[in-house]
Amino acid sequence: MKTLLITGSNGLLGQKLIDLLHTETNIKLIASSRGQNKLAALYPQVTFVPMDVTSAEMVESVIAETQPTHIIHTAAMTNVDDCESQREECWKQNVDAVENLVKASERHGVHLIHVSTDFIFDGENGPYTEEAEGAPVNFYGQSKLAAEELVKKAACKWAILRTVLVFGIVHDYGRSNIVLWVKGSLEQGKQIKVVNDQLRTPTLAEDLAQGCWLAAKHDAQGIFNISGEELLTPHQMAVQVAEYFNLDKTLIEEVDGSIFTQPAKRPPRTGFDITKAKTQLGYQPRTFKESIAIVAGQI
């Protein structure tokens, strides 16, 4: 019997994990988040414990009390531009929190599964394998790479799951994603500018949740790339969204990233080789087109 503690259960990935696992009979599921439980009405049967991962005392007491076999750590500060301007807060949420979880996991013999990002790379020669060396170009990437280093030194069992451009529909949250943004803009007849000089392997949130569960199920250790398989520019993604919903593609203007002034630099070409996750975990992501259909069904 596995006992899974999910951090950040109110977030996009956290919600998809609860949705995926709440009916699994051979696991005990514990949801945790800093704020109040947004999923209480949807999944009343799932145990919820409030936990602020930046508090070492709180992390220790929750883990001592709930005795998880695995922690799937999804909580993080992920807004890249906010991380650039609010560095102390970013470090607290993305690095100090991981240190707290590592220490408690070591003390209680917990298998820690940590979610990381393609933004630990400079994007000069993606797609990347698990062996590639990190070289972040922004503070968010620096914080996530520092967190990975802490996990790699941990004396407990650990896995690092790296992902790319996660999208999906989240319950009770004002967060948009590329599918909703393109669909909404084109339906209103708005012209949109979409970059053609960044390459990613976009990841459906449901697929990432599946990857996290497979890692826990197989007690996987080491680093795994968990993303979509298709290398696409945001412009190519936007065109696919327009085609799926039968909207006017001529409203999509192809531009390069230099026209946008964003506080944080973006790596140009990332994306992942997911061979290891497919062969060792049985991970099988959907195509971008299939992913659009899933999101469409949830709108």
C-alpha cells in the first residue's frame, strides 16, 4: 500500500493528480496546499492537510503525522517574470521548500518525487536528454536547478521529473493556457502575435500527472523527462488550435520573441527526448492535437 502526499494540490498539476488517483484502491491519497482546499466539493473523500512547504516545522509535522511512502512535490513559484522580480520569494518557494522536504523525507524514509523544468537549460541545443548539463538563463531556472542539486544529494530515495510548457484546465482558478488564449482571442476576432523562434515539447497536464504516478508506482529513481513528444513553436501550436476549433488562422501573426519585452529571458529551443520515460516507466503522452481535444472537452 502506497501513501502519496501531494504538495500544491490546488495547482494545475496537483488537481490533475488528485483527479487521476482519487479512485485508485491500492493507494492512500493525501492532498496538501498552502491555501484552503479548492477540491473539497469535488473530492470529499480525499484527505486534505494544510501545509506551507516553506515552513520547515510544518513540513516536518505533516510528514511525521501522515507517514507518506511517497511525496509528489508539485508546489512551486512558476511565473517566470515574477521569479525574476521577486527573487527572495522565488528562492523561498522553489529552493528552501525543497530543502525542507528533503530533510523530512530523509528523516522519515520517504521517496521524494520532485517536479522540475526545461528552464534549467539555456535552450541553445534542445531537445535535451536526462544527462544534459543545466545552464539557466533566468532566475526561475536558477532556482529550479538549485532545487535539483538538493534532491540529487538527498539520502532518501528520489526522482526528478522534468517537464515543459504544461497546459490544461484548472478548477476554480483564473489561469489561462495557450489553447484557451488562442481560442478566446480568435473567437473575439482579435489579431494575436505568436512567436515562431521558441521551440518546446508542450505537455498536457493529464500526461504529466500520469508520469508522476508511474514514477511513484514503479518506485522510480533518478531523472526522467516527462513531456509531450512533438517539438513545436508557439506559432505552430496556435495554428493547430485554430484548425481544431475551425477559427480564422489569418488572425495569427507570426513574430519573433524580440518584439516582446519580458523581465526574464526565455531559452530559445528546449524540449525533451522522452525515450527513457517511455521505456522504463511506460509513459505514453498524447499528441498536441489529441491534447487540444481533451482541453476542448473540459471547457
